[in-house]
Amino acid sequence: MSTETPTIALIHGGFVDGSGWQAVHDLLRQDGYNVAVVQNPTLSLEGDVAATNHVLDQYDGPVVLVGHSYGGAVITEAGTHPQVEALVYITAFAPDQGESVQTLIADPPPGAPVPPILPPRNGFLALDKDKFAESFAGDVKPEQATFMANSQVPWGLEALGGVISNAAWRSKPSWYLVATDDRMIPPPAQRAMAERAGAHVVEVPGSHSVYLSQPQAVADLIHTAVESLSIG
């Protein structure tokens, strides 16, 4: 393994953009890491992987990829990049080869909350603004949750249905943060994906927006991953 300080690349999910990573970014910078925040268009999985690879190609040393929610699908595909040393999933999808986010959400656990996704319009998805806070950001300040609801980024159906060609977690070590109060991705589904990937798992009480409400827990897990790899 390299002894270089790794770059931490943060990949956002659907309905939001990379600005939500600011608190995690700042904590990682304080710890001496290089940090890149990828602004995925979330139009298609292929396009988001290309955007991630565009950022990765700017760095010469090792990279740890961190993905939230749909960003987990992005890092699963982009993680085969030769500079990627590890994957960190933050209450995220971790699909296998031949799977997509669409297939993973097709059969939710019994009794699981149903995310308030509105019918597609012009090929894009959005969440019901009135139900956004409860489902996506239950432990975020109300005014911040309202802003997130009002500033949603359209999520393309091609991103939702993008199929994984080669799951990086099959060849690279992974870590997974389960948010136990998540009402977008049911915690049992998170645990099942983490177990299948052989990920090192940490559980914290938190909503789907745990990267906003508990940035220190997210930064700590990333630091644990780096230390375990002896690349920091």
C-alpha cells in the first residue's frame, strides 16, 4: 500500500448536490486530507461515473471514494479506477453486477417507509416537498430541510436505472455507515447490502441526511478506513 496521504472523493446522491458535504469536507481538511467533492449531474449513471473519473484523473496518488445514497452506485462502478483503494458507503446503495438502484428498491422490506417520490416528469424524479423533511432529513434543522426540499436537483431515470457492469466492492475493501432512522433506504436493506459486500459496518442513529446531521461520524468512519489501509 502507498504511504501517501490519500485524496478523499465525496460523491453525493440523488435530489441534492455536493454542497451538502461541506461539514464533512471541512473536518477531513482539518485532519490533513486532500478532499475532492464531485458534482454529479445525476442524469445517468454513466455520466456520473464519467464525472467521478474526470476528478480522479486529476490526482496521482491513492483515493478513497465515499458515496451517499445513489452515490453508492456511482462509487461501486467508478471504484474500479486504478487509484481507488477503498470504498465508503454512507447509508448508500451498494449494487452488484447487473443491478441498479431501480432493482434494489423494487422489493422493499415489509413495513418499510415509502419514499415520497413523485411520478416522473420529462424523465426526471423529485420528492414531494411537503414530505421531504420527514423522509430525507428528519434530524436536520427545519429551515435547512426546507431549503433542501426547495433546491432539489432533478434525478434522471437513466441514473435510477443505470446497471452496474463491475462492482468494485468485490475486489476492494469497503466500509458502510448504517443510519438507523433512515426513511429513504430501510436500515434492513442497508445491512443486507453491507453484509453482501463484506463491508466493515458502523451504525449510528440518524436520518438519510446523516452526512449533514452527523458529519463527525462520517469523517470518523472515513478516517478508520484510511487507517486500516495504512495509506494515511
